[in-house]
Amino acid sequence: MLLQELSGITEDIYLVEESYPAQRRIELTLRYLSGAYAFPEGEKMHLLRVKEGGRTLGLLLFNPGNEELPVDFWSVFTGALAKESYRVQFEELVASVLARNPAERELEVSSDLWRDAVNEYYSLMLVNRNLCPGCSTGAESYNSVFSEQRVKRVSELFERLKAKGYSFEGGEGGEGGKSGKSGKSGKSGKSGKSGKSGKMLEVCCGNGMSTLALHRMGLDPLGVEVNKCTLCQGLEHGVLNPRKALVMDATQLSEYFGPGSFETVVGFMLGLVYEFNKGLWTGIVKEAAKVTAEGGLLLFTVKSRPEIEILAKALGEAGVEGEIVDNEDSDGIFDQWLFVGRKGRS
Ligand SMILES: C[S@@+](CC[C@H](N)C(=O)[O-])C[C@H]1O[C@@H](n2cnc3c(N)ncnc32)[C@H](O)[C@@H]1O
């Protein structure tokens, strides 16, 4: 686990907050850290500080095994993913704790790597069924879930867009999956097409069917998906990269990511988008526009023309200029229509 690698520890590690969304408010973190003042004088806490420059990203507290729980483990407190006001409170509380109990070690880690480590922790908790007690969903075979035909369809779509002059980039190296491979037949790449490493977001990534095609192009998007079982399936098959997969409601992207956080945002087979439910999908693409950098690229695919027209209108209202592309084939199912455009310019 990356958290253990970064901290150089072998004991078990537990994040204090039970889910990624909880990292936004860090209620338990702030409560426990405030409580740390109450530790009796003279009782030394074993602490590790994770920092980026002068900024504290995380604090690790050693919990020795006892009669009740005969296992040594570390609790991980972090405020790095929290809203600004909570992050400030976290850093102040950590500074006070460390003033009384200096850290045994300080570790310099980039905030991007730390975020990957936190993502990975929750992905592993999910796929190991620790977040879903009583889960009885068994693994389905790879071939019954993933279709090469669909991967080919997404890859061809990108070839088409490339021929039209669009260049996609994103991620730090296409290392999808548990073992650095993009699923069974995946191939890990090194960087985005243009050789740059702009950040890429894939909304509504499902089990990673479309992500597979991106990995093979050397793109390594952060995938967000609201359905935890679907995301779990992608993790289980090593298709989704545990460091780049999050259970998250894409209608709330701007709650978690600052404006302009991503160079590229993509989403495949959104919908079905109807008049009666369009608020959900237009909400998602508008949120996607908020977290896209000025001049950044957005790409969304759907099944039918009316659906893409609804999304294109919403994106236009969100300041994205682009075009609708007819990508129909004889199957008439996947990625038939797409919108591709740039935020803030044509
Ligand atoms: C038709 S599937 C497409 C999955 C994948 N992109 C693909 O092409 O195979 C649409 C996905 O959107 C997800 N979704 C729906 N509402 C969402 C939301 N508010 N936030 C994130 N994902 C959502 C669904 O759970 C589903 O996995």
C-alpha cells in the first residue's frame, strides 16, 4: 500500500475518516486531534509527520496493541483533501500536538502523491469489502464483464478526434490496475499523447470499460463513479487504477476539486438523458466544466442525437465551445454521438 511505502512502516494503517467524501469535512479527524490534548503528561505519542514544504499533509499516530486489540497499527490523520477552512484547522491542531510531542520522523511527500495514496487506501478498502459488511457479490469473469469490441470503439473514436486535430493528454503514466497493467489485456503507457502530463478526469467511469481504452493510449485519468459496486468490479479486475478511482457523485465535482483542476475531462455513454432526468446529466457536465482549466478539453459520448443536443446546450451555457460529432455505426449502441469542445474558446 502506497501509504505504508511513503511512511516506511510495515504495521497496518487506518485512515481516521471512513470514506473519501468524509475527507472533505474531516469531522472525526478534528475531534480526535482536539482530544489529543487530553493525553496524560509524560505519556509519549509516537508520531510521524507527512509534509510538503512547510505544510502538514498528514500525521501518523502509533497505536500499540493491547489486551482489547492485540495488534499494533497506525492511525492516519490528514487534512490535505479537506475544505480550506478545515485544512487550516487541521494544520493548527497538528502544530499544537507536535509542539508537545515532536514527531519521530518527518516525511517529505508531494500533495499529489499523498492524494493518490489516500485514494488507493479507500479503493483497497472497497475492493476488500471492508466498506460493505455483508457484501455477497462474487467476482464475475473478466470476459463476461469487459468487451474488446467496446474498447476498440472508444479507441477508434479517439483516432477520429486526433485526425480532426484534438490532442488528449492526462495522467502521469497510464498505470491502470492493481499491478500497473490495464486489466487482462491492458498495456501500460508512459504519458499522454503529447508527452505532457496534464491531469485528466473521467466522470461516470463505471467499471472502467472506457478507461481501458484510455490506459492503452497512455492516459491515466482519475475515474469517478457513484455506484460503488460498479467501481469495485473495475478494481477487482485490475482495470481501474486504485490510485485513480473514486466513489463520488459527479454532480458535486466542484465540492472536491478546485476550479480548473483538470486539463481534460471525459465521460463515455452518459445517460440515458431524457427531458425528465436531464437535470442530473446537465448537472454533471456543468460541474465538469467548472473543474476544467481554461482552454481545457471536454469530451462526452451518448447513445442518441437528442441526448447530445441536451448536453451540448448545457455545456454552451457553462462556457464550453465545441461541436457535436456524428459517430454512428451499424450497431447503433455505444458512443454514437459525441460532444467535444474547449472551455472558454473554440
Ligand atoms: C452507461 S454507464 C457508462 C459507464 C462507462 N463510462 C462506460 O462507458 O462503460 C453510466 C455510468 O454513470 C454512472 N453515474 C450515474 N450518475 C452518476 C453520478 N451522479 N456520479 C457519478 N457517476 C454516475 C452510473 O452509475 C454508470 O456507471
